[in-house]
Amino acid sequence: MNLTLLPEIAAFVIVVESGSFSAAARKLGATPSSVSRSISRLEKELGVKLLHRTTRKLRLSDAGSEVLKSATVMLDSARLVLSQGGIDQQAPQGKLTLSVPKAVGRFVLHPVMAEFLARYPQVDICLRLEDRYMDLIDDGVDLALRITNTPSPGLHGKALMPITHLLCATPHYLAQHGTPQHPQDLRAHSCISLGETPVDSRWKFRQHGKTLVMQTHGRYAANHTGVRLDAVKQHLGIGSLPLFTAREALANGEIVQVLPEWEFISTYSGQLWLLWSAGRQLPVKMRVMIDYLAEKLAVNNR
């Protein structure tokens, strides 16, 4: 290959990493049109189409995917040389956008953000708290936190912590209405569920390898864990809560776990994964966030 095309190869990788010509141009200090011309020159030299351009986003062709593998290795090697030479030792800086489920954002991520901002004063954080699936490229997301046991094979990721659920009530409620000794006893109680679908009121339990499903009833339901926690604290019934939501109230005795001998199986259980786009050299700001969350969530959730 013509070695004079090395800048075009680098531009190609940065375009894929950035998700658009305009974003790549900002990183390269160039104009979108000049970056587009660089990709066109590389395509002409290779004799293949690397990118399919649409109004919404860029998509790699099959040939582009193969070229990207080698081009990324080349660019990573160059970055490594610069890093070893002390040229690329800049402090973490810039804006980081994270997609986070609402409850995880409120109870898990938000509490540790102040320390991160103090530790890295040149990094700005934007939390996008939405329960819907957000596309990392289309929605302009750098890192996504998702509860899943099967993260997308097209993404890189790190498992941060398990997400488990349990049943809770206040001692006052249990003193008035009795403490269930078996899931069947829940028939006599007001049960606070998610309430989005009929399945949410069919609570599933496991003990000694056997599974039991109970149809529960209650006068109150809410699809926000903070609201369900508050409803439990107000003695409105027995509520299903993620452990990360209930942890503090359990520790200070405001609420207690119900049926602790039974495993409560929730549709929304799994591992909390931190995910990012594959095939890219991570900016320093992303690397420090990944390491920070792995450190803090491991400590906070022991």
C-alpha cells in the first residue's frame, strides 16, 4: 500500500470511532468535506467501498469491516509509540455521555459521580437516564450501562455488579398484618409491584431447586423503584425492590426483608454491564470512567 495514505487510514478509523464525518473532523481539526475526501481517496486506492453513507448514520461495508481490523491495529500501534514517547500523556478531558436505566442512575451511578468529577476536573458528565435501549452511535452515547446476562457481541464491556431483587416491608406493616412464612401467605397481603404488565404481579420464587409462582394482589403499583421504596416505608404493603434501592433502608432498620429463605426471581435481574463500541481506541476520559466505576461499584456492593 502507498505509505502516503497513512493519514487517510487514520482518518478512516477515527470516522468509524466517532460515528460521523463531522465528529471525526472536530477530532482531526479538519472540515467534514476534507475528511470525506480522505475516505474517498482510500476507497479509490483499495478499490473497495468502505462506508455506506446514509442521512442518519454511517455503516461499514463488509470490506470496510475487514479493513478496519488492520487499520485499527496500525493506528493503535502509532498511539502506543506516542504514549511510550510521552507525547500522548494528556489528562482526561472532554464530555462523557452515559446511557443509564433510571433506577440504576439514581441509586447506583449518581451517588459516586461527585467524587469522579472532583478526581477528574477536566471531564464533564452527561447522564441520560432512560429505560429504553439507546444506540451508542445514533444517540451519541459514549458508555452504556445495561442490565443483561447476554451483552451484545458487537460491543466491548465489563460486568460491574449483580442486580438482584427482594421483597421488603416495614416492621410496622408486618406487626399489623403478620409476617409471611411461605410465598402462599402473600395472598393475604397488599403487594406493591412494578405494575407495567400482568406478569409483574406474578411473583416467582425458588428454593431447593424448586420454583413457585404466586399471583399477588395489591392496591398500589409503581414502575419506579424509588416510589415503591417510599410506598413500602409508608407501610402500604410488601414491595419488590432491587437490592441497590433497598440497601440503605435495610441497613438502618427502616425496612426488613420478607421471605429471606426464598430466592425472589425478577425479570429485571442480571448483571449490570458497562458497554462501549468495539473497534476503537478508547479516549483517556473513557478509560478512567471504566476503571472508576469498576472500582467504586465493587467496593460499594460487597
